[in-house]
Amino acid sequence: MNISDKNNNKNVIVFDLSDNSDLGEEGYEIDINKNNVKVTAQKPAGLFYGIQTLLQLLPPEIYSQNSVQHSDVKLTIPCCKITDKPRFPWRGMHLDVSRHFFPAEFIKRYIDLIAMHKMNIFHWHLTDDNGWRIEIKKYPKLTGKSAWRVDREDVPWREVTPPEPGEKATYGGFYTQEEIKEIVQYAAERFITIIPEIEMPGHTSEVFAAYPEFSCKGKDLYVQPGSYWPNVDIFCAGKEETFKFIEDVLLEVIELFPSEYVHIGGDEADKTRWRECNLCQQRIKNERLKDEDELQSYFIKRIEKFLNEHGKKLIGWDEILEGGLAPEATVMSWRGIKGGVEAAQQGHDVIMCPTSFCYFDYYQANPDFEPEAIGGFLTLKKVYSFDPVPEELNKVQKKHILGAQGNVWTEYIPTPEHAEYMALPRMTALAEVVWSHTDAKDWKCFQNRLQVQFKRFDFMNVNYSRGYWKVTIHPIMDSGIYQVELESEQFNIPIYYTLDGSDPTPQSTLYKKPLKITNSTVIKAGLFLDGDIKEYYSEKEILFHIGIGKNAELAIQPSRKYEAHGAMSLVDGLKGSDSYRDGYWLGFEGDDMIFELDLGKEIQISSITASFYQNTGAWIFMPEKVIFEILDAGRNKVERSVLKPESTLEVKGVVIEDISAKFNNETARYIKVHAKNIAKIPGWHEGAGSKAWIFVDEVIVN
């Protein structure tokens, strides 16, 4: 489409497809002057994204479902020039419709929201233990039986009971092939590719409610009405009939979805049934496989070969790395970034969606004021801070990071309105992460622009979250001076604070700049709107000690999921709460914690205290022992103390223990603390043999 400038058109919008290769597949240019607007792109997708930007330049009322033609709103656009293109080719959002079925109209609305954010992938999770949602004509019982479960919606997800004898399965639904074709076309018109996910080899118990012969046991199951863990029922890898069934299903899926990829899940595949199954064990023998992990690899590689033969690429969760990755497979890294790093280093493409940044079913604000969620904690600011490209990759390997996506799992999200609330505005933050380069991101600028986005959502009647109403208390070092900064996700909402232990009120001190702290104290701070505190105030005790802000190093880095602010988090004066996810604790998976502190000069030391966290249900244990050392300026050992925790590993629930070493006012410059990890989880624990975690916080030096 091209309207030539020589036509001297005024008061028009000109769309121009040019041969400017610098804009790539999705880039665009906008030139707005007082006479006209010109949008230029190399490809139609670029023009579409240019239109989204034009809409953002107009007043928010343009998003209203009602006409603004005769209102007082002036539809004006500022004169400007914009050149823009995305950082990543994969900018996605996921939606699980197995746990709760959402009508086709909401799927279209979800696609509209994805398009509004210039995202281009909709990952549609269509099958799982709680329901099969796609019509397969060759196997009608998949929608006749596997799409429906007994109604237990009045019971907490993890406390559901099995069906009673004769009880009918009435809760569920599915999409007909005609509906799917319509939705695929709807998405394509908005330059969104739908990636279908058909789970295998695990998360398939709903299939066996209709076709038990494809399982190892061959017994009829019911569709799970709630939590199902461990999900031991799995496709039988020893039966050729299983692969025939899967291939038949995939043939119909391929016909419905023109996308380059088909997602086959591959996650959380419990191998119990395979270990018990004679046919699976015979398959291991016949194929000369080492174990059940290699049997999963055989399974995935066989499916990949089939997909490749039909012009498709396989994509799966990072568990598909286990036992050996299929040759051309793309990995979706969700259990942290480790799987993505490993896949990229092997030359495979990767989509990053780690739980720590991309799981939008997690709480996003204080659970006391939020609808129920699966757990976890992921704020808007944390999403915005995400960089999908791991630092440990080299230049060539980084090119394998295709992008990222937000995942909305729906165990605790039963309605479309709830899904919107969990996705937005975290979708907005992630959209900027995957579109903009890191040097173009600015949190405070984003906060400001988000206020206009909220107005757009209001006109669209979107049920979005208003964000986190808690004050974040964190330390900063400026020219050797220890200060504490108070921040909030809320824009221009006043923060009032106290330093004497009293509760804050609108008559307390108004926060304006970082607070200089020279003694131990208690900070309480809250957000006040119209004279009333919103939710609760935040409280942190500052433990002032001689190690605060000094040069700190870790010999082994913590997990990126629980890295807080690195070594400096151990000498920032702030102790973690009883939640290990609060951003103050450092977590080490299978590794020791080895910490060194340089006090800058020799000082008399009377004690060193380190805090450790235990929650065996989360696989976090006290260290085996803690070694405290003090060294002089020449790094010669002055004194050494080896202590064991008083708490035993068997203690359940949350335990926080301060382990202290006493010194007789010995003079030293360097401090070393070595916490020895038990390494492997004990045999009595459900995670026996897996890597154990240790969590540590403030190292207090007196």
C-alpha cells in the first residue's frame, strides 16, 4: 500500500511498504508533521506495529468501546519522528486452558491484548491432566470424555476428592476445529502466531479416561478435578500403538495450526510407570538405552522426526534436555535459566520463561489483599528487570536466545476476569523487555507511562491489577555513606516513615530522599492515599555493624533465582523475613556458601553471626557446618571457629537460626564464612538424592 507524497495529500495517514532492510521483518518508521502521518515498513507486520504506536500517541479514549467521534476528546497526535524495531523475534504470552476452560471470545480478547503490546506469539496450552480442549476427529472420545471432569470448584485445588460412583463429569469444554480455525485466522490478522501445545509423554492422564490402552497400566482413569501430583500416569513408550495415536493427533493439529512450531510439553514426566512396565523396559533394551531418561529422549526424538517430516519444528520445556536433546529441538527454559544456557551452548534455540520472572500465576502483591494464587511472588518491577540473555553465553550462543514469554497457568485462575488480572500489567512490563533494548529501559519512565496505559485498560474494561502497595526498603552506599532508600511500584503516591518504632501516619515524616543511617534502628514506612494507609506498612530493622557496606565477595555465586544483590546483600544491615523469596536471602543449590569480607583495615573482632534458613518442604536445609575465620592484613589466619547448627534437618516448617562465633577481641582485617552444604537431600525426604539448598542472609560483624 503506497500513497505517493507527490499527491500532496493533507490530513491523511500514509502507509508505505519500502525496501528499507534495516527495519527487518517487524520494524517501522513514523513521520508525523502538521500535514500528514507517514508509516513506513519493509513488511506488513511493521505497518501493524506502527499502527499500535499511533494508537498509543492518541488519547486513551481511542481504546474505548464506545464512539468518541462526537465527544470533547480531541484526537490529535504530536509531531515527531520514530524509528523502531524489536529486540527479539519471539515475544510471547501463554495461556493454560486445561485447568479451566475459557470461551473462544475470551481467547480472541487475550489475542487483542497481546497484539496491543506488539507481542507476536500466543502459546496455547490445550491439553493436560485436567482436561483435553481440542477436537480430534479421529478420536472423538477425547472431547466426549477427556474434556470433562466432575465439578469440584467449591473445593480448594489441592484438596479435591475423586468422583463419586455414578457422578457425572459436567465441568469443562473444548474448542471445535472450526472455532480453532477462526481463532488462528483472527490471530494471523494481528500478526500473532499461535503455538499449540499437546502434552507428552507426561501430563496425559486425561487421555486415559477415554483411551486407557495408550497408558502403561491400561486402566480407565477419570479426568483429574484438581491437583494431581506426582502425575505418574504417562504414555506407554513401549507400545507402537501409542506412537500411532500421537501421530494421528498431531496430523490433525498440524492441519489446524500453520505455525512453524508444535509444542509437545515434555515437562515433569514421572518415570515410575516406565520402570514398572515390561514393554517400556523391553524398549530400553531393544534401543540400547541406558535408562528411563534416555527412553524419554528416544520418545522426544521420535516425535521430532515425525514433526520434521511434516514441515514442523519441535519445541518443549527444558526437561527435554534429560537423556539427550533431540537434534533440532527448541527449548523453553522455565526451571530458571540453566536449561536455556545449556541448550544455547549446545547450539539449540531457546525461549526464556523462568519462573522467577515470567510466571504470571504467582502473586504480584501482598497475598492478604490479592485473589488466591498458586504461590510464589513476582512483582511488576521484577518482571521489568528481566534480561532474557544470560551473561554466561558468548556472542554466538546469545543469538540462540529467540526471546521470552509470560506464562499464565490456571490452577487458581477459574475465570477470564481473573486471568486478565494476573496477566496485566505484567504483560505490559514483559512486552517492553522483549521489544526494547536494555539501554532504552528505565523503570521510573515506565512507571510514568504505565499511568496512561491504565487509562487505556479502563476504556477497554480490562480487569488489571493496580500493583504492589508495599514500600520497598533497601540500602545504598554513596561515597562510603550508608543510606536507605524507600521505593514503591505506585506512581507519585506519598511515602511516610518513622525511625523510632512507631507506626507511620500521614503526620509522620514524608519521604523525599535516601535516609542516612548511622545506628541500628527500625524503619516503618507506608503508602498513604487520601489520608489512609494502603494495605500494610513495611518494617525493617537496620542492624548497624562494622561490616556494613564493606567490600564483600562470594567464591561461588548464588542461584540467579535467589541472588538478591549478591555478596553485598550479606552486609547491607537488613535481615530476610520468614519468606525465602523476599529478595534478601541468597540461595545456593547444591553448592557451599563461601563469603569473604574486607574491613579495609585491622579492627578488633568480638563476634561474627550468620543467619541461615530452613524449610525442608522447599528443599532448603541448614548447612552441615559453618566455618568462621578471621585473618590479619597479610591474610594470615588469626583464629578459626567451626560450628554446627542447633536445628536438626528433620524439623518441619520455617526455621531461621543465627549461628555465632565468638572471638576474644582479636585484631583482624579479613572475615571468611564458609557454610558447608549437605549437598544431597537425605533419604527420608521426598526429594532424596536431589541437590539441597542453603539460604543465608546478614553476616553481622561486631
